[in-house]
Amino acid sequence: MHSAFLCLVLFAAASASAAVLPSGWDAKAAADRVLAGLVNVSAPEVKGAHDAEMTIVNGRAYIVAEANDVKPGEAPSWPFIYATLSVVNVKTLVVEQRLLVAKGEQAFANETLPPGACFVPRVLRRDDRTLRCYFTSEEPGKRQSQVWFRDFDLDRRAFSDTIHRVQLKTSAGTFPMQPKPFYEDAVKHGFKREPKDYGIYLFDPIKVFDGKHYAGINNYAAGQNALATLNAAMDTFEIVGHFNEPPELKLTEPAINRLPDGTWMAICRQEAGNQNYTFTTSRDGVHWTPGEHRSFVSNGAASRPTFDRFNGIYYLGWQERARIAGVSRSIFNVDVSRDGVAWERKYRFETVKSFQYPTFREHAGVIYVSVTQGDSDPSRKERIMFGRLE
């Protein structure tokens, strides 16, 4: 009895030390405080905005997003969608600058973009004075979409007058980063869904592990996902491994991280079945387990997840299928964990403005968030908000 009692005491002590949150933590109240501090960073003329991502350098957030001045929402078939950059002072939350990244048919010094949407922009700090902004130019049903990049000079606070095609390296060679070579490489690894000529994106924000840049890339339209590395020149993504099983679930929009023992883990949006998120793991980044549900994520909706690690704590964000006042994507949970196994609810965002496609970034000991919200359109994709998470 004494030995059993001692084991229980030790187990309780270990569990308490592993806990991230204090007893009685109120996840909704914590989220409400965040919501109250958000500011709009979209331009006044913007009517539709979505899918923001950001990096923070020297006290300024550089937030890229899709935008349009015609109507709320977004779609890859809308040629009037452009990619934009907002520069925000993180202390004052004042928007200091808004710039065009790219739009269809825009003429640059070395290239002219074809007609079509400039979709799913992403931003990465290239070096001490340069940001690299990636985006996909696409016209579904008319041509292969293409991922491009354009550089931003931090000292001049201005973009380069040139754009460049991003490359994709597969087992067959190096190609322009388009859906076709991505699809053909997946087929070699058993992928059987139909090909699409659009939808290739740098979806998960680029993360660094062991000094190398990694990205989760996908073709949303095809339901196709892979882990890739980015070369030193930051112009070529190389496929490490595909994860698309089981195919009937149409998995997409992955968020990827590494667990303390080095195991890769990805949470994927699901477009079929019950739409709840699935998880897949890999020891080497090449071979991945079939996606499966995990008990700590239930009743998920078809929307982008997040999977970050700040100061040794994992932050897993996911959209709940339940709705506030019937509004789509109106509940978003953020769970935290030290080991990626035991999770606690840190934030529960509930708002009729929606809380969708957030990005979280740490800077100088503070975590910030950018997120899509809206007031009246059913999509609630009307503006990009920014503020302090914690």
C-alpha cells in the first residue's frame, strides 16, 4: 500500500510539473482580452481579405495577405485579388505603410505577370536587410499556377522592381514550382487523386530546425501535401516526403512541427468525412503514418490549423465546427503542451466576426497574432486584424 501510494504521489507531482496553465485558467476570458486589443491593418478600400502571414523585425510586423477592392471573400478564380503588405509598429499598433506586393498583369522590370489572382502570400526574413515575399499566381482551368517571389528592402522600406519564379526540386529534377511536377512526384509515392492546374501554395509558415528551413507545401485543390526544405538561396523548395493518406479524406493545409524526440508531426485540414482534423507523424520526414484523429482535437471544421512552438511550449490552433449565432469559423481553440502529447486549452476565441486563419509570431518575448475577420458577409473574410496574443 505504501509503495502504491508513493507512486500516486509521484505521478501527481509529475503531472503538476508538466502542466502549462495555472489551475482555474479561463480560456475564453483570455481570448476575449486578445480580441479586444486587435486592430485593422487592411487598407480602407479593401472589401475582401484573407490568409495573412507575417514576420516581425526590429519592432515592426510585416504582414502579407490576399486582398481585393471589389467584394468580401476570396477565390483563386477572382483575377482582381492581389497580394499586399502592411507594416505595423508592434508597440503603438499603428499601420506605418501599406504596399502592393503583386497583382495580375503587373509589369516588373524583368517580367509581366499573367492575368489571374495573386494568392496565399508568405513572407520570410532572408537576411539582415531583406524580406522575401512569396505568392502564387493562378488562373484555374487556364494555365498552371506558379509560385513567385519578390524581395523587400528593410532599410529603404521598398520592394525590388523584379520578381522571380520559385523552383521545385523533386526526385525527377528541378522545375518551376507548379502543380504538375508536384503532382507527378506524389504519384510516384502512391497518390491517386485527380491532378489540378492550380492550388499549389507554401501553406505552413516556414520554420527552422537544426539550421535548415522547412515548409509544409500543398495543393489545396488536389488534396496533396508534402514536407519540403528551402535551399540557401531561398528560391527552391525540395520535397522531403509526401503525406496524403488516407486519400478518401482529402487532407490539405498542413501545419507541421517537431516533437521533443525529433518526430515530425503534422495536423491536416480534412475536406471530406466528418471534416475533423487528422494527425500524421514521421521519424525521418520521408515516410509518414496515415492520418488519424486524436482525442484532444474533436469536432474540428474544414479550416487552416496552426502548430507553433514558443519558449519550449507547443501551441496548436484549430477551428471548431460549432458556431456562434450560425457564423462560420466563429470558434477557434488554441491548446498548449510541453511534449505534444498532453494538451491544455489556453484560448477559446468565440466571436461573430469569426476568427480564422491566424498566424502567431514571437518577437522580443511577446507573441503576436494576425487573423481574418469580418462583420456581415457570410465568409467573414473582410479584413486582416493584428494584435498581441501574450
